[in-house]
Amino acid sequence: MILDDNCQTKPDIVYPCQWGYKIIGRDKAELEQAIIEVMEGRAYTFKDGNHSSKGKFVSMSSRCEVASEEERNAIFKAFSDHTSVKMVI
């Protein structure tokens, strides 16, 4: 389901579920450290992503199980607030 101006309903997410986060920053090692810090105490996976066309940015993906929308949003906010992370998707 794609949320846009034509669709006003939120997707029905059944918790607990696996949820993925794509984080973007300038340094791969710093992004790895951000994932370790944010995911502390959780079982998670992560993998390398892409480099931007000019090599200025790098992305990584991380996945973990979330028990609720509140937990999912808290992890998103923790990534967003991390100094090494420029963007979270």
C-alpha cells in the first residue's frame, strides 16, 4: 500500500513484526556505530547499502523485531536524532 493524497488509510500492521530502517550518513563506520547504539539490547541485522553518485553519502539497512508502533517510532526517532545519521527512511 502506498500512502499518498489519494489514499488516506494507514496500513494495518500486526505487531510484533520485523521492521526495517534505512539510514543515510556520510561515514560507513559512524553509521555502523549508530546502529549498534540505537539497537542496543535488541536482536538485529544490518547490511551495507549504496554510495551516492558523488560518494558523499552512504546508506545502510537495519532490521529488528518491534512489539508496537510506539517502539517502532522510538527507534526511528533515535536514528533521526543520532549525530551521524543525516536521514532515516
